[in-house]
Amino acid sequence: MVNKKAFYIFLAGTLTSLAIFLGLTWDTHRQVDALTNADKLSEQVVAGKRVWEKKNCNLCHTILGFGVYYAPDVTKVHKRIGTEGIKQVVLQPEVVFKDSFRKMPNLGVTEQEATDLAAFLEWVSKIDNHDWPPQDSEERMSAAERRATGGAGLSRGAAAFQQNCIGCHSIGGAGGSIGPALDTIGATYDAATVAAYIAEPTSVDPQSTMPPQTTVSDDDRSAIGEFLAKQQ
Amino acid sequence: MAEAAVLQTTMTEAAPEKVTGGEEVLVPYASQRVAYWYFVIALALFVLQLLVGLWLGISYAFTIPQNIVDALPFGLTRAMHTNLLVLWMLLGFMGGTYYLVPEEAEREIYSVKLAYIQLVAFVATGVIALVGFAFGWTQGKPILEIPTPLDFVVVIGALIFLFNVAMTVIKGKKTAILGMLLGGLVFLALLYIFGMPFYRNLTIDWFYWWWVVHLWVEGAWELVTAAILAFVLIKVTGVDRRVVEKYLYIETALFLFTGLAGTGHHYYWIGAPSTWLWIGGIFSAMEVLPIIAMVIDTFRTQRQKGVVIKDKVVWTFAVGTAVGHLIGAGVFGFAHTLPQINYFTHGSQVTASHGHLAFFGAYALLNFTMFWYAMPKLRGVRKVDATAAISGFWIMSLAVLGLGVAMAVAGIIQTYVERVLGQGFMVAQANMQFWFKVVLVFGVVLIVGLLMTFWQMVFAKEAPGEQEATV
Ligand code: HEM
Ligand code: HEM
Ligand SMILES: [Fe+2]
């Protein structure tokens, strides 16, 4: 009977594909610990994941590219703005995004929850996911960013700016919008003042809301200062 | 009732259900009537889904002040939009199943009471879930937001449903369509379980999230769709059952062969092994084949010698399902399924565009096909206003097409500005806002089309004029 044959084709096709699928699922479980640095998957990271879920962050943001497309992807956000940057955004979004045309709600996140979230996002940013997303890929450091930070042959200051500041500040239209664009900052501050500003913003501007960039070395701070002083 | 059953067995599949006395039996089995409330509630939830959708579009197109954003977070409405979608579609499938099974198995549903209990369980879960979201009672995982205790109610509801359908089939006639339908439904229910636990590792979390979402829409739901379409095809065109069944097997074989391993197209960038890029890319690219086969099959049926289309409205929706499936899932799915392209489009409005076109083209239209087949009969309406019904089809379909294309344009802008040029996310969004205004316009048109259809289906009186054979 024709339909019997058709039924066996159905069975064979399904089972082949199922075997491949389950085989690869097994392989994924085998490799996932190495690919995601499971040894660093601490209780604090898990606590951060729970906050992420409790506060519905995923219903505006994507993570690993999944979720909702209303707000920036946060897979590599820790590389862009760091622990302090994340905490500032989450604790006071109404301040950080007051000039933005799209707002993030204040979700009543506590200091502790914000720290856990940052730990979670730091862990996520180190998942080996084939260098996605493209806009955060260091390998593919975009042409626009290279243009923005000084064209061919990146100076040390430009490179350090790119590494530490571009997540929050833009130059030439490329970069983040949490802090102001720095295209003409050289007209306001000289190199030494910028270097001081980076380490302790309130020492220069008592009103400043920028988190101190404690992970930037002294040499990098001076180099960034010289680079920015030239932006007029 | 018993008389009707006897009548059914003596009829050939396609013959109009005429009782010798001249009176027509529209619904041969009394228990088929449970489908009515499933359909009406599904339709109402669809209306609600679209109203909430408008707020999403507004949030994209305009600046919402901080105090409103704090009070009515975007995420709440987005959770409602997708949960309502899944709920109404599942209710539609279940109602469709209850309508179809008695005619196929040639006996009454095992327990009508269970069917109503189960309906109440699902609707109550839905209402509690939606109200719960507003109070922050959520699992925070897109589409699978409902909290674990409610998950268990869903599972119990699903078990009741499966038991009820299985008992009916076991005691009645067994057909290939019933086998496929039941297989798809069991598969569907099993997959849901993988979305329930809390996973510590985010990568594993999303890995199993797709076991629900992908294996539903590109696996289990396809089986249910194929079975329901096959049933309608036989009823509306009167083609030979054996031919339809043969294609049913071949198409579902292709769906599962490509769709299971094709899950890999969601595992490219999540921290899973590289093998998925190959397997996912190749198998998911082939997912287009069964969809093309379905379209060819539908048109082949129509052209067959001696086939008379007995219900223009149902047939319009059935062909629309096949073509909509091809556009939304086939063309728009294929467009971003290869890793080389997906690297740039992943998680952008390109995805949202495909999501809308595919869900509407494949599953909303499928549900409407069944609704239009069953609702007039359930209401005792012998002739519907075909022109109004078919214009409803065109208004809704073109509105969704417009909405989907506008999102696709926004998505291409986003991909280029954010991912290729490396400008900020918000710079890209600023350039996309216009297209969300276009989305809103089409959204309003869609709501008008749906309300028209709702009214036609649920309230409109019998159309005047010659009585048409109601299949
Ligand atoms: C009727 C069947 C289908 C439906 C209802 C559907 C629906 C969806 C939805 C809602 C999403 C987004 C999920 C999310 O991230 O929230 C999605 C993603 C996706 N779909 Fe489909 N789909 C269907 C068929 C297909 C087919 C046949 C293909 C390929 C040929 C495909 C390719 C994709 C890809 C590549 C993505 C991931 C997009 C990304 O990376 O962001 N889909 N689909
Ligand atoms: C009034 C018309 C509609 C409007 C204005 C609208 C708007 C939206 C918006 C703005 C989103 C959020 C996209 C995101 O950021 O993730 C969304 C998500 C979604 N909508 Fe709609 N929608 C409408 C109708 C529909 C219909 C008819 C369907 C299906 C039959 C549908 C299915 C979905 C799905 C599946 C998602 C999730 C997409 C994804 O994750 O990629 N919507 N909708
Ligand atoms: Fe998929």
C-alpha cells in the first residue's frame, strides 16, 4: 500500500533528524562548561540571573540576542560600560537617560541586586559565543569606531579611550550615549584635568554623575587625556 | 444524536449532509459543539492581543515620558501580547481538535464535561497570568513568562485534553489524520516541560527555551496544522482521502526531518559548540521544502479533475494559510537563517518582522480556516456573506503584510546602522522610528479587519439568497 511506504519515509526521516539533534544536544552538554566558564558561575552570578528574571529586564532587552528588541543588547554590556556603569544605569535610569527619547523604567533595584546583576552580566560577557554581537566585536572593531578614535594607526590614547570609554561616550557619532559626546571636550578641559576626571570625576566637577573609572591605569589616563585634549 | 452518528457513517466523505427529510444536519455530532466556546474565546483574546500590540507600537514610535514608563512598563504589555497570542492559538487548536475528532473517529467525544473543565482551566490560568504580570508575578523569560505554579495547571489542563482526545480516538475509527493530530499534540505538550525549570546557566536556559519555541512552531504545531488542513481539504474539495493522507505523511516527514535538527539555527551565538552552525544552517535552510510542498499540494488539489470547491470562504483561508506560511516562515525565515546573515540580523527587528508574518500567515490563518469551517455550522447559519468574509481575509492579510514589511525595513536599517556601521543602538532606533509609525497604521487596519471578521463569524445573521451547500 502506498501509504504504508509514505509512513515509513515519515518515520525514517524523523528518526534520522532526531538522532542528529539529540547527539548534538549531548555534545552541547559536554562542551558547555568550557564555553561558558562554568567554574566562574558563582552563587552571586545566579543571584544576578534571578534579579534579571524577577525585574523583567529581558522584556525590553535582548541577552545573547534573545528577548525583546526595545533596548540595547546586554550580552557584552559589561565590556562597554563596566560594573559601575551597569549599577548606575540600573539604580538611576531616570537620571542617566533623562535626555534620551526612549526611557528605561526605575525598577526599584536595590544596591545588592544591582551588584549581583553586574556580576551576572560580567559572566555573560565572557561566554564564548563566536564573537557576537558584531557591534561589540573586538576583532571587527568597526570602521566607524576606528575613524572616531583617530583614524589609521591608533594612538595609545585613542586605543585606551576605545577600550574604556566608548561604551558611554561617543566621538564622531559612534559610541554610547550614557555620557555626553566628547567631540569638543578639548575646549573645556586640558589633558591633566581629563586624566584627573577619569579617576575621580567629582574632583573636577562636583556635580558629576560619572562613575570613577578605577580600572584604567595611570599611564592610560594620561594618554586618554592627551587624546581628548585634541578634540576641539 | 445517535441518529446523526448513524447518518454520518453511511455518508461518503464529501457528500452534503442532507437528511432525507430535506433538513440539513450541520453538526453531525452533538459533542462537536464544545468547540464553539473555544473559538469565541480565542477570537476575543486575539482582539485583546492586538489592542495591547498597539501600545507596543506606540512605545517604539514615540517618546513615552519617564513617569508613564515607570508605571506601565513596556515589558508588561509585551508579555501580554505574546502570551495572549499563544493562549488564543492553543485554544483555537484545541477547539479545532474537538470539532474535527468526532467526524474523523465517527463517535462522540469521550467526555464533554472534561472538555469544558479543561477550557475553564486554561482560561482561568490565562486570566491569572495576565493579572499576575501586572503585579510582577512572572518567570521573566520572554514568551514563557508564566510562573511555575501556573505551569502545573497548564500541564494538568493539557493532560485532560490529551486524555479526552486519546480516549475518543481509541474507541472510535482511527485515521491517519487523527494519528498525526494526536502525535503533534502529545509532542507539543511534552516540549512544554523543558521550559519550566530554572536553569543556572544562561546558555542552557536558552538552549531549552528553543525546545519549546522552535520545536513548537517548526515541529509540533506543523503536525497539527497539516492534520487540520488535510481534514478541511477533504471536506471542502471532496478529494480522495488516500491521496491527501499520502501527502500528509510526506509533508510532515519533511517538516520533522528538517525542523528537528534545524533547531540549530538558534544556537549559533549562545555559547554552544560550532557544529550547530553547520547543522543548523543546512537543515533549517531545508525547512522551506515542506512549506513549498504544502503550497503545491493545495493548488494541485484545486486543479484536480472533478473537484468542486464547496465553500469559497474556507477555501480562501486555506489557500491563504499555505501562501502565508510560505511568505512568513519560508521566505522571511529563510532570509536570515544562514549564520553568515544571522550574525548581523540576530535579535533585531528583522526577527520581529519574521515573527509576525510567520505567526499570522501560518497559524492565525490556519485557525481562521477552521473557525470559518465550523462556526457557521455551530451557529446554524447556512449561508454566510462570502464577500464580507473574504474582504475580511484581504484586509487582515494585507495589513499584516504591511506591518511585517515595515518592521523588516526598520530591521534592515538597524542591522546596517548598529551592526555594520557600529553606531549606537539608539542612533539606529532614531532612524527607525518612522517605520514604527507605519507599523501603527497597519496595526489599526488589522484591528478593523479582525473586528469585521469577528462580527461576521459570531454575530452576523444568515445571508439572504440561495442556500449554498455548506459542505
Ligand atoms: C510557521 C512557522 C514559524 C513561526 C511561527 C516562526 C516564528 C518565529 C519567532 C516568533 C521567532 C522569534 C523568537 C524570539 O527570539 O523571540 C523566530 C525566530 C527565527 N526564525 Fe522562525 N518561525 C517559523 C518558521 C521558520 C522557518 C521555516 C525558518 C527558516 C527557514 C525560520 C527561521 C528563524 C530564524 C533564523 C530565527 C532567529 C532569528 C534571530 O536570530 O533573531 N523560522 N521565528
Ligand atoms: C496591532 C497589530 C500589532 C502591532 C502594532 C504589533 C506590535 C508588536 C511589537 C512592537 C512587538 C515587539 C517587538 C519586540 O521588540 O520584540 C511585537 C511582538 C510580537 N508580536 Fe506583535 N503586533 C501586532 C500584531 C501581531 C499579530 C497579528 C501577531 C501574530 C499573529 C503578533 C505576534 C507577535 C510576536 C510573535 C511577537 C514576538 C516577536 C519576537 O520575539 O520576535 N503581533 N508586536
Ligand atoms: Fe526556528
